[in-house]
Amino acid sequence: MVSGGIDSYKLLTTLKATGKESNYSAEELANAFQVAQQGADLVTVPIFEARMREVDARFDAFETKFDAKLDFVRADIKAEVKSSQLQNLLWLSGIVLASNGAVIALLVRATNLF
């Protein structure tokens, strides 16, 4: 439930607009109070709490979606790192095999020389 609040600045401004300094009529006072209440609604605690629960629920839903996307990105990065590690391992294995082959070839030549 929204309750009406009174903006004191609007009330004073409206009363000054009548041109009087005092002895306002009931109609002038009622009009001034009506103007002062326009757009100055106050929210009660139960309404505020209900709205905050809605905001919390939205944030929770957003957090869940964000976590799911983040988990997907993490898994993608992890797979990419493992792939690059395996590729590096295979590349280094190839270098070792090639160097071993070169050593073997040198040894074979050396035995042929003697």
C-alpha cells in the first residue's frame, strides 16, 4: 500500500502563489495540500520488502545464468590448455625421436668408418 507524503516545499510554494501571507481559506489550504502530495508517494515497509524480494530473485536468476556461462568458458579454456599441452608433448617427442635418429645415424656412420 502506498501512502501519501507531503512535500513541504511544494506546500509553501503553493500557498505563496495565492499572494496572501496568512488567513488562507479552507479551499486554498486543501488545494495546497493536494498539490504538495502529488508525486510524493511514500512506500510502506511491506511493499518495499516485496519489491526487494523480486529484485533478489532476479539477481539470483542472473547469477545462475552467469555461472553457467562462466562454467562453459572455463571448460573450453581447460580443454584448449590440455590440447595445447598434448600438442607440445607430441612436438617435443618428435624432436627427441629426430635427435635420437640423428645420433643413431652418426653412430652407424662412425662404425662404418672403423
